[in-house]
Amino acid sequence: MSFADLGLSDELLRAVTDAGYTEPTPIQRQSIPPVLMGKDLVGIAQTGTGKTAAFVLPMIDILGEGRTRALMPRSLILEPTRELAAQVAENFEKYGTHHKLSMALLIGGVQMGDQVKALEKGVDVLIATPGRLMDLFGRGKILLNGCSLLVIDEADRMLDMGFIPDIEEICTKLPKERQTLLFSATMPPVIKKLADKFLNDPKRVEVARPATTNTNITQFLVETTTMKKRETLRALLVAENVQTGIIFCNRKTTVRELNKSLQRHGIRSAEIHGDMDQPARLAELERFKKGDVNILVASDVAARGLDIKGVSHVYNFDAPWHPDDYVHRIGRTGRAGATGTAYTLVTKEDAENIANIEKLTGQKIERVKLRGAPAPSEEDERAEAPRDRRRKGDEDKARKPRSKKEEPRREEARREEPVREPRARDEQPRRDRDRNRRRDARDDGPDEGWNGPIPDFLNYTLAE
């Protein structure tokens, strides 16, 4: 079957041919015709199989007729991260080259001025992250009652990672008579129930079992210890002679520290995480795409939907906390029919996470031991003992009863200790400590790629 058999217009077929594509992928073959017919649709397919084009192509033809009105976009695409939103915008520019469609990209981290100007002129396609969309809507800069087509991309993450209230609010602003499309690589039963209430008698397109991994990706688990992780990773990079690879970490602080460590060892690496502003993120991605750096250290903001050609290897420096994230992370390689390799560094503490991943994907991941890799030592094992266990031991030592000879000395020391007068200025250092404590807690958490404004109430603390 060719793209011409799907019912696309001649102008769109010409753009697809110019882009170098000849045959549609399974998800595209099964999704494009019902979307052109105006049906609601749930599309489930492995990552890297062309889900973006499965909704971009028919949307271009659907929107080919009609005209725009100021502040009232004709269609809306919701994306969980800024990078995905920018990538979808690139697809519209590539495939819509022979159509006169206007587009606006609403993402956080950039100035609102140009975005507002685009909305005032009127747009056919609005691609947005929920945070910036809700912000502009609250300012009265956008009206959604003229939007007849809604796409929720990466639906499982959009619904599962705290966007439910925003999506429900957005849907109340849209016309009831609309076409809604959901695309995702995974669709857990609980999330599916939430998604069903946004669709009207949807057609379900499933070209692979939910949460299956791409068969073109060879997967390995590499046993190591926390103390030897960096050394093991460097050994893997050298052994595989990696030219283009992505390394995923669970925390933003780990991303920063690992990138600096790799650079100190002469590896051309860059980093991307949620604490970076949008221009910095895009600049690092561009360096990686151009080959200025060949290793990208990333948090999960880069795990979903990013399509970077030529990525041969993916490394999970940390085993992901959520098994779904494993599917998306390793899906950055083995794309468009290419082969790829994925390594996950595991310690004893990762046993439960790995078990959940294997249960979700329905396959056993091969365990390997890298030749020449540092072997775990007894000292490493002690260092890896759970913190609470070590802390408990320290507390037990502190609670050890003192001898009777020590008691008089303690009383004497207490009497000789000078009495410190309370100072009003002590409150300022205390506030600084609280601020640092909040900053550390923020940096130490998972990077979910939140794009919205920070509520004002989070800036207040209870007085001590």
C-alpha cells in the first residue's frame, strides 16, 4: 500500500514524496483513513513507528478548506513537553509546504509576545503545552470555541502525570461537536478509562501490544554498583565505540553531574533537563543533531517522542522508576527500521524496577557482564547499603548508654557552656536554609518536564 491509497490530496502526496517517504507505516495505514472520515480515534503503537505523521497528514488535508479567525484556532494539538511540541511543528512545516496553513506554537520558556501576535492573526493549527495554553487562555488571549479537532499526543503521559485537571478544563472550552484523537505507545487500563470519556465512539487502532518494545532494539542489563556506575558506563561507551547515543538519568542533578564527569574524561557530551530554559534546550538538541557532541545526557523530558536520526545506543544510567518510561527511553533508537542497542545499568536496589519492566513488556531482558568492567567490591556493597539502615546504625551508636563516669563530665560541660543570647537576625539564615532545602528537594526529584507556571502559594512557607 502506498500513501496514494490512503486518500490524501495530491499536494500532500507531493510533500510526502519530497520528504523521502514512499510507504506508510502500519499505524499510518490504519489511522489516516478514519481520521479523514472525521471519526474519533485511539492509536496505540510502539514509539518510533510514525504516530506523529499519522495525525499530522490527515489534519493538513482536513484543514485545507476553511479560513481562520483572530484568537480562534481551528485545531489544537496538546503535547506533554516543549520539545515534542516543537517537533510536531517541524512536521507541519515539512508536510504542509504546499498548503497555506498558519500555525502557532505555544510553549513555556519563551516570550509570549510573538505567540500572542500569531494568535491575533488567526491560526489553523495550534500546538501547545497545557501550562502555556492555560496561561494565555486565562489572560483572554485565546478562544477555543472555534476548535473542531483536538489531538492529545502521548496520551498516557498527558493523563497520568498530573495534566488531568488541565485537560478536563481545556475540553470544557472546546465545542462538544469535535473530533478527538489520542495517540500513545502505552495505554494502561486505568488511563484508558480516563481517555474514553473524551472520545465519542472511537475507532481503536492497535498495531502492537501496548508497552511492547521495538524488535529492532537489542536490550541488555549490565550489573554494577552505585559506586562503579560511571566507570561501567565509560567502559560501555568505549567498548561499543558509540558515535551517537543518549544516556537517561532519573534526576536532574544526576544529569548535570554525569555530564560534567563525562566531559572531564574527554567525552563530547551535552545535557538536557527540565531546569534549562527553552532556548538552551533547543541549542543543546541542535548541537547533538549536528554532531557537535555525540553523547546526550538527558532526563525523561527527552524520553518521549523525540525523533533524532542515527541514534545507535541508549543507556539507562538509572533504571527508570516507571516501567512505561523504559519503553519510551529505549525507543529513541531503532527508529524507522534501523537497529539499535539499549543498555540499562542495574544495582541490587533496582531489582523491583526491572521486574516491573519485564512484566510490562512481557519479555526477559538479557543479563550481561562487561569484559574488563570493574567488579563490585565489598566496600561498594557496604556503600550501597540502604541509607535508612546506615542511619539506623548511626542512631543506635548514638543511643549507646554512657558510663556513670561520663555523666558528671557532661553536667560540668553543660554548666560551663556559655549562654547564647537570641538574635533577631537568626531568622534570615533560617529562611536561607529553608530555601536551600526546598531547592535541593526540587532538584532531587524526577524530571517530569512541567511546562506551566509555578502557583504563587508554593512560594510561601509556614513561620517557625
